[in-house]
Amino acid sequence: MAVKLHRCKNVWVKLPGHPCWKVQKALDEQGVDYELVKEEWRGDRENTVEHTGQKKFPWIEFEDGSIYREESRDMAETIRSGRLEEKRGTGSPAPTSP
């Protein structure tokens, strides 16, 4: 299962409280295959709002286009407990490019 992890572009920040790092670390620990999509952390975050309806990072996009977004601690727990696949298809699909 390859997913896309949309997170802030500050990948050098690896503090335990950083939301993007929490989720990325959980994916790494569980051996989940993912593509890293670095998003701007300032500004309107148009792509994030378009896909999730809000401005927060991180969020996951599944191969089928569905979106998974919760608070980072909840996302990390879902990943660590092996339940990430259960979230596929539960969120709004990403808009298709013209």
C-alpha cells in the first residue's frame, strides 16, 4: 500500500511534539510505503484546504484518492496499531486534475 503523506516542508524538525514528525515516524516504524509531499507551512495552504476542508498538517492521501486526516496523535496511534488501511475510503476523495 503506497500512500502520500502531506506534511510541512520542514522535514528537519524531528521533535516529539511536532505533528508532521509524529505521523511520519509512525509510518517509518511500521514500515508503511509512502511518498512524502512537502507542503508550504505558511500562507493559505490551498491544496490542503481543497483536499481536507481545513488547514492542518499532516494528512494522508490513499491511492484511491481518499483522504485521512485526524489530530496527529490519533493518526500516529492508528498507524501504530495497524489500522491505517481501515481509513481508506472514509474521507473525501481528492479532486481529479483536469
